[in-house]
Amino acid sequence: MSVEVLVPEWPAPPGVRALATGRAGGVSVGRYASLNLAAHVGDAPAAVSENRARLRTAAALPAEPGWLEQVHGTRVLDLDAWGAGGAGPADAAITRQMGRVCAILSADCLPVLLAARSGTAVGAAHAGWRGLAAGVIEATVRALAVPPASLIAWLGPAISPEHFEVGPEVRAAFLAVDPEAATAFVENARGRYQADLYRLARLRLERAGVSAVFGVQACTFADANRYFSHRREGPTGRQATLIWREPAP
């Protein structure tokens, strides 16, 4: 089976390319079947290396992506300063150079892509609830160093609110910053909450000054054939969401 990718539907400027992978088209087996792209989840290193090579070939990537050591924080790695290999824990990456590939690994958390309308800068953020609450989106917007109104955003596959139950402390963390975040939480019969990561990300982007937001509402938990989901079957593999610059046609 070939590597299948989802190409974002958004008004990306010329020369900006992006895609999101699913779980099909790799060589990993068992709970990691088959295109697991993460080296930190217990999969065989040789399988991960082959999967990454297959992705690079299938997507005609200009370089090996800058794979991050994600820790649900807010650090943004400038790939132009550290090189494509990355350096240390980070949950977002940016680049202004052509041929650098920003990459986010996820299996329920929300991948957020950002691009300057001019096409001169791009970035990607790993936005689970901890990162969102701590400000990873705002940190990425600041790191891009362009007027927020000139950015566009794309939200990739993540867990849907129907399957994402959290405790009251999670809701409180968001409401402490923005009372409007209450609209992203619905109380359930257990006294806990179904949280909408997409809504929370849109609110954070809006507060940061980014109004042009696009994306999908593909649930990683519900679609077991297409996506890895840590909540459904963890430990498990990770899909990737990538963005990079190349010469405009």
C-alpha cells in the first residue's frame, strides 16, 4: 500500500507546501501499523527509518524533516538556526529558508500550520491541551515575526470533542486566560467535560491576531483505519503534519 497524504485546502501562497500523513503505507507492525513516523514510542528503529524514507520519497520532500522532541510545552525551534535535525525539546518549529521542513507528530493532539501570506515564513505547532493552554500557538506566531493579520492557519486531524473527555482542571486552565473558552467545553453525565481542541485553537489564534483559519474536522479517535490515536490504543504510532518552502512555480 502506498503512502497516502492529505493536502490542506487553504490559500497557501506560491512556494508553500504542506501535507498530513495517515497511518497507511509503511512497514511497522502491530499497534504501530503501518506508517509510524515517531522514534520515541517503542517501534523498531529500522521500521521508523524506512517509514520516514518512504514519506520523503512519496512527498518529494527537499530534506529530512526537523523531527522534534515534543514535550507538550511552548518552545519554538528555529530550524534555520539549528538545522534540519532539530535540537532539544520543542513543540513548534519555524523556517524562512527554502528546503527546511517543519514537522509535527501527533496521535490525537492538534497540528497547527502557519504561513505568511507573502510566503516568506512558515511554521508548525503541536497543540494538545497542555500546549494550547500554555500558549504554544501564541509563541509560534511571535517567533514568525510577521504581523499576525498577515498569517494564515490550517488545523489538521485531531481528536474530536465527542471522544475527548477532560477534567474540570483543564477547563479552568483555559478559562483563566479567556472566559470565552467556556464555549469549547460541554459537561457530560460524569461531571467531566468534552473538550473541543479545534474551538480552543481558533480562539487562541483569534486572540493572537490570526483571523484566516482553515482546516479539517477529521477525528483521529473515530477513524481507526486512517489515523493513530493514543486515547484509543496507546501506546501507538504517530502521523505527521509537515510544511515547507520551495521555489514558486
